[in-house]
Amino acid sequence: MTVALHHQTAVCPGCVAAPSEAVEVAPTQARLAISLPTIHCQACISAVERGLNAVPGVRDARVNLTLKRALIEADPEMRAVDLIPVCEGLGYEAHELDLAALSATETDRAGRDLLLRLAVAGFASMNVMLLSVSVWSGASDATRDLFHWISAAITFPAVIYAGQPFYRNAWAALRARRLNMDVPIVLALVLALVTSLWETSLSGEHAYFDAALTLTFFLLAGRYLDHRTRAAARSAAEELAALEVPRAWRLDGQGQEVEVSVAALAVGDLIRVRPGGRMPVDGEIVAGRSELDRSLLTGETLPVLAEPGTRVSAGEVNLTGPLTLRATAVGQETSLHRMADLVAIAESGRSRYTSLADSAAKLYAPGVHILSALAFLGWYLYTFDLRTALNIAAAVLIITCPCALGLAVPAVTTAASGRLFRAGLLVKHATALERLAEVDTVVFDKTGTLTEGTPAVVNLSELSADQQALALALAEGSAHPLAKALTRAARAAGVTPAEVSDLREVPGYGTEAVLQGRRVRLGRGAWVGVATSVTQTATWLDPGDGAPVAVRFTDALRPGAQAVVDALRAAGKEVILISGDATAAVEDLATRLGIRNWVAEALPDHKAARVAALTQKGHKVLMVGDGLNDTAALAGAHVSISPASALDAARVASDIVLLGRDLSPIAEACHVAERATKRIRENFQIATLYNLIAVPLAIVGLCSPLIAALAMSTSSITVSLNALRLR
């Protein structure tokens, strides 16, 4: 690994122009991004920042816990691949990210814009309300008219500025020849302003500027609450694109390595991938022998042997030996990019989900317009008084303004999301709770989801003291996941490594050394001379006496795995296990958890296809997964959950993130979602009952626009209080 790092930090002709993106930030520095999916607390942040800032050439490193990402400013020749071993040495999984692919998701301008408009509406409404109180208290004639004109001067610019989100949406709907909730909102605001200005110009007793501002404030509050639930949801397809390796080492005609952009690679190029590096393209190995970590793509826990003729996919990690591969698919044709396309398609399909609020809007918006128009027409034909007819039409529009409906969903979602956050779940998507309440089938991934995702030795105590010492000595010479697990277990048990000589790793097979003149080995069964019949994950120790022994491993269950499976089945939901891992490992886990329906060796597109097949049969599927191989299935499911330890792309594709290691809150989330949906329906019923009582009063002329605004505010507060019952 040391040699590889020296090669990668050397300046070559192909490297000089590499940090072109960094030039935009500062001519003398590079900006790098590293994904850190396993960090979870302030201690993790401090450890990573200290470790990175200690590296020569790093000027500043900052870790964002929310995005699980490190942003580094460094010397121009520094590469992210030089810093990944530093993070891994600190005990944190790390992956290089392409900053250009993430640039669109860095800021939340829409959220800040909504919050600013909400603040303007709130401040203006408080000032106008003070003037209105003076009028209600008895101000008359010139004093009353002055207060009304001052109110108008405050209200018009405030409403014009703060209400722009509603104007844009209403105009877009009308241009498309359809109605949405924003059309009656805009009409109510316009009529309230026009009626108030007319009354003020005629020296009338009442103006309704405060009503217009109050409407705007409540509606913006609902819109901002709705936006907050969406703010965490970034495009999973962008995250997948950011995981693609931005550079590669191509062999030229003389067999020399030249660093080039992945975009410059072509089918047929020979590419060198060093130990620890990820495959930049799909290809076939033509030289070298190593082992590959395919867990990000397939979920398979054990590395697989890679030798000439083995086909590899972009995103797989080379573990032990240098490999030379011939590119068979590059750019948009690679398996990783095809997975990003699957995610994008699945996300667009899920976005067509019709929420309860959208369903209500389809019925509500045309009904409001019809009622208001009939009220105006009826009163004008009855009195031939345009002022009276306009006032009553405005009162009908204000009293039926969908403020309560606008708050019905966001208020409940915010209350439920707060409760789930305290239980260890972060709800990201606006309609996630509604969809979760409909779930009847739960699909789990295995590795990293139901299990910890790291192997653990189960029979170390069965080995003799000499065998344990020898196993530790050989395991310390390898970066293989099983060797690392064996090293951790032996060190924890207080084992002292044996004194061996000539220790070396044989890529793809294991490690060997010399002990007291005997050749000793630790690795694959076939390599040490046994035809293994052990179905459990194992590595073999050959002490040099012709009697190899197996060191067996298991993948430990995550806390709460058994509890969540039992709770979901008790709630009447079908539980399915779909994994890319080997059949024996999946069958063993399914038996331990009592899951009768399971599938092994499933590739990413197979997982997505199985979820789609369940959906076509009418099932509402909850997908729970953590790997890159789960991303398309997560995006395509009716609703999805990922652990916080999952890869960035998987977390982004999911609707809900499990913040802790315990899986049991998933069952509580289903229960809370059902209660939240019930509260949303209750809020719609409250809003409907309010309209059934208030609208007839407005139509017959018993409610002025001011009383209508007060009634509207009362209904909004009632809806909010009902939502708080979830907490």
C-alpha cells in the first residue's frame, strides 16, 4: 500500500491539470470530498478532523455529520485517494466523492427564501393588527381612515412579496388549464386586498388588511413545515454519480502508467488498479491475482477471488494485489451508472404518489370557486349592490381559504417526525408517513441491515494456545476482512502472536510464513490442501503438520433484529429477506429469525425487479437496506428505510433514516405512521365540518371578511392542536 501511495502522489504530466475544479475556488489549492458513512457522533468528527489535518499537504479538513462527508482544502497535488487510507486507519469507512456531481445540492435557498417571506408576513401582520385594534376600539372618521391607509401601505408590499410562492404556483396551474390549492388562496388574497382598498377609499368602517396578512402568514407556515420535511431528500442518483471514480491509471503503449480522467477512458484500454482502489470501469482482468470486495454492489460479505478472465464492475474494491484490466464498458455504460439510471427512474415513479392533501385539493379547489361565484352572482342579482356582493364573495373565499387544509398534513407530519426522531428515526420525505401507514410487506436486506456486516470469530476458544498464536501472527499480515476479524478477536482474548519469519501475502489465497522450519499458511481451504465441506464462513489454518483446522465466522445480528421481525409479523405484515450474499449464509440467517420467504445471491437489478413485482401484485412494500446494491430497490419501494451507517447513496434514496444501531424503532414507525394518517384524516374532517358550518353563514351574509378571517384562523389553530396529540 505504501508503494501505491507514493505512485499516486507523484507529479506526472497527466496530473498537472487534474485539479481544474479546484482552480475555481483558489488558484493554489484543491477541494476534495470524502464520504464517511460510518461516522455517528462528535467524537468521530474530532478524530477524523485531527487525523486529516495532521497529513502534510492538508490545509483544512471539516466533517459534516449530517451529510457524513469530509470537505478538505489541500495542496494542488493532493488526491482524495491519498487520504482514504488515513480515514480507514482511524477505523472509518471512506469513499471518494466527486464534488462537481454534488454541487447542485450544497445549499437550501428555497428554505431560506420561505423563512424570510414567513418573517416578513408575520412582522407586517403584527403591525397591522395593532392598527386594527385601534379601529376596533373606537377610532373613527379621519383617524380611522388614516389607520386604514397606513395598513394598506404596510400590507400591499408585504403580501406582494411574501405571497410570491402562491402566485407562481397558481399561475403555473392556470397556464396548464388546471386548478390547485394555490388558485383559491391567491383569489382570497386578491379579493381581501381589493375589498379593503375599496372600503378605505369610500371611508368605510371596516378594512381587511389584517385578514390578508394573517392568511399569508398561516399559509406560509404550512408551506415551510412541508418544505422542512423535504429538505433532507437529495437525489440518490446524484450521490451514485459522485461515487464513480473520477480518475484512473491507464497503461500507454510502453506499459507506463498515466493518470487520466475516467471520462477519457475508452473500451479496450488497459487500466491498472492498485490494492485499495475501486474499479473505474467495467472490465475483464488480464493480469494479476487478488480478491475483490463486492459488498457495495452485491451485499456479499466475503471477498471473491479475482484472476485473469474474471469480470469486474465499476465500484468494486481491489483488496490485496495489483490488477490490470481491459475496459469493456465505460461512462454511462458501466454497471454503476446503469444503477444510477435505475434509481432515477424509480424516484420519478415514487414522486407520482398522490398524497391525501393532493387528493383533497382536486375536490376542494373547484368547489371553492363555484361557491364564491354563486354567492357573488346571487347577492348582486338580489341587491344590485356591487359592494355588498363583492364583500360576501370575499368573505366566502376567505372563510373557505384552504389554510386548515394547508396545515393539516405538515402539522401532523412535523409532530410525528419529532416523535420518531426521539425514537431514533429521521423522516426525510413529505409523504413518507402516509406511505408507511399503507405497508403490508417488509423486505429486508441482510448484510449491514439485519446483521452488523462485519465477521466475528465463533470458535477461537476451540483452538489450542499455539494455534491461536500462529493464527494471529499470520492474520496480522493481511488486510482481508476475515484476517482483520481474527486479529481483533485474538488481541481481545490476550493472545500473543507467534514469532514467524518470511511472512508474505499471496493475493487471492491468504498469508504464509515459516515457523521453526515449517511452512505455515492461513487462507482458503483449497490452498491449504483441504476440500472444505464447512457451510459456515471459515478460513483455514495449516500449522505445517498436515492437519489444517477451520476458524469459523458468523455475521452477528444487529440489536433489535429479532424484535422487529416478530413485531412486524404480529402486526400482520409479511417479512421477506432478499440478499446478494451466498445461499448458505442467507438461509442460516432466515432460519435464525424465523423468516420463511427469502432470496439469496440477488443482484441489484434483481432486488429492484422483485420489489417491482411485489408492487404489481398490489403489495405496498417497505424496503429496509443499506448497501449500494439496495439503492434501486430502496428508490422503487413504496417507502424505504436505511440505517445511518449506510452508504450515502442508500441513505439519500430512502425516505427514513434509522439513526441508531437498534432496529426495533422500525416497528414503532409503522404504528406512528398509522396514527399520523388517522390524525391527517381527522384534520380534514375538522376542516370539512368548519366549512359546513361557516360557509352557509358567509353565503347568507352573516360573516364579514374580518369574521371570516378570524374563523379561518380558529380552524387552523384547531388543526395544529389536533396534530400535537401525536407527540
